[in-house]
Amino acid sequence: MKQRINAFEKGSSAMKAMYGLGLYLAKSSIEQSLLNLIYFRVSQINGCAYCLDMHSKDLRARGETEQRLYVLDAWREAPFYTERERAALAWAEAGTKVTEGHVPDEIYEEARKQFSEEELIDLTLAVITINSYNRINIAFRVEAGAYQPSSHAVQTK
């Protein structure tokens, strides 16, 4: 697979908007470990090899277990995830699979038990952001494998 366009170089002005979302999310009240777990799960759904490589490495570098990563696709049947993580994963999946219908009320109600209104907005923005990155990387065939943890670290200072 050959990369078509390097959108991060050729579209640097356009990509600044995406980077702004990352800066905002890095400062949000949602824990970064949960955001990275959501990024990984959404990337599984979308089949984005670059993002799967990136977020698996970031999660492992921050202490995430291999077991939780290997079983993430079947999180509903696994005992390794907290109620907050489960609510976030269900929300992220429903927000990603929009062609299957609207986000069900039961998923919203579970998410509201675990997240404040502001956090739920931030979680939704995180889902939108990773879906956008997945689509950019898939469309332009960004090659997976070379990413090193923290090489795209967001500077929050």
C-alpha cells in the first residue's frame, strides 16, 4: 500500500483545525486513558491501521494491559472494563455506527449516569475527532508501523 497524499504536510493549514480539537481534548476532564481507549475502539470499528498502531502503542506506553486491548472488540462479554469505560465504549460505538440508526436512549441514559453533560459533550467530540482522523488516514492510505509513543504528543502548556 502506497500513501496517496500526506495530508498532514500538504494540508497543514486545514489540519490545524483538527489539532485544535486534540488540544482541547487533552485538557478536558475526561481521563486520557479513557480517551485513548475510545480512540482505539473506534479505530477498530473503522479499520484504521495507522490509528490502531498509534493508540495501541500509546495505551501500552501508559500501562494499559495487553489483555484489555486484545479483548476490547468483545468488551461487553469481558469483565475487564469499568462501568464508566463501558458507558463510554457504548457511546463511542453508537456515535460511530450512525448508519445503523440514532444513538439509542438506553445508551444515552447509561452514559449520563457516568458522565456530566460537559463530559458527554467532550466524549462526543472525541468520537467525532477520531472518526475524522480515521477517515483521513484511510482515504490517503497512511502507512502503519513507524509511530512511536508520544511522537504526536499534544502540548497542553
